[in-house]
Amino acid sequence: MPLYEYELCEGNCVVCGGHFTLRRPLSAAPLTNCPACRKPVRKIISSFSSPIKLKPLSISDAKKAGFTVLKRLNKGEYERQ
Ligand SMILES: [Zn+2]
């Protein structure tokens, strides 16, 4: 069964943490609500499997989204920005 990743459309959830993964059969109906708290969720589409090219985020956008941005210094060395 494929593993799907979901996040809450808004707000937080103490049950699922607002971000969770679920294994679901391909035949299952799209999940629209958190199974734990019933808040609306959206599926996160992995950039590895999606044919859609997303516009690259700026570093500040990525940071706002909670990413740790790493700058490549040398082979095998990265610096936190
Ligand atoms: Zn939840």
C-alpha cells in the first residue's frame, strides 16, 4: 500500500501533530479530514513522484515553512543559514 503524507489545511492538532502519514490502498477515497480530529487535511505531494514542477521556494520561504536551509560549502560540508 502506498504511503501518503497529509497536513492540516489550517491550525494544529494535538492528536496527529498537524502532519502525519497514512498507508492507504489505491482504491480508497481521498482523505479529506484527519482521522483523529476530523479537521480538514490536504495531501502533500512528494516532489519525487510528482510530475508537476513546483516553483522553487526562496530560502526565507523555506525557513518560514520550517525547513532547515543548508548551504553547500565543500564536498560533504554544509552550513546552516
Ligand atoms: Zn488531527
